[in-house]
Amino acid sequence: MSSNPYATYRNVEATTADPVTLTTMLYDGCVKALKKAVIHLESGNRNGFNDETNRAYLIIGELASTLDMSQGEIASSLAGIYGYCMRLIVESSVGDAAKLREVERHITTISTAWKTATAELKAGRAPIRAGAEAAA
């Protein structure tokens, strides 16, 4: 067990989260890693830059691997965007912060859409549950 209580909490949170929450955590973690990578790049911390770009790359790879391609155009479009973002991360290794900022914009846009859609889905289900409970 970790001696860092925050790390322990995050580990338990990630291992017990439902798929919607886990996906949200992945998007948030990716954006955070990209921001940190830019900070490390600009401060000359190459090891920190490499660690954070690797983290962002792996997160995007995980998001891509969980796509259900049988779901049509959205999954296919996301796969293309994720692949493009992964390529930009690799290309940023020469010290190009602009490419990381572009990846951050794409992932933030997708994350915002994901959070909006899941919030609307939850809001749409709330009245159904209340009605079902009232009928019972």
C-alpha cells in the first residue's frame, strides 16, 4: 500500500469507477498531462516533458482501444482524431509546444462534449426514476 494517502485514494477511485466516470478521468488526466508537458518543455525539464507526453500518449491510446467501432461514424471519427493526436505528441518530441497545445484543444473539445452528453443523459434519466419510484 502506498504511503501517500492521495495516491491511494486515486487508485481506489480509478479501480472502482463506472465506465462513464473512468472515461471522464482519462480525459481530465490527459489534459493535465499535456499542460504539465508544456510547462516542463518551457522550463527545460526534458525528463518531465518525456514523462508527461508519454502519459498523455498512453491515455489517448487507452481511449482509442476502448472505442466500439460497430457504433458507426462517431467511433470512427474519434479513432481518427485520437490517431492524429498521438502522432502530434510524437512530433512534439523535437520541442514543439504548439503541437501539444493542439492536442490539448482536441482532447478538451471531446472531453467537454463527453461531459455534456453524460450530464444530459443523467438528467434525462432522473425524471424516469422518480416516476418509476412514485408508481411503485
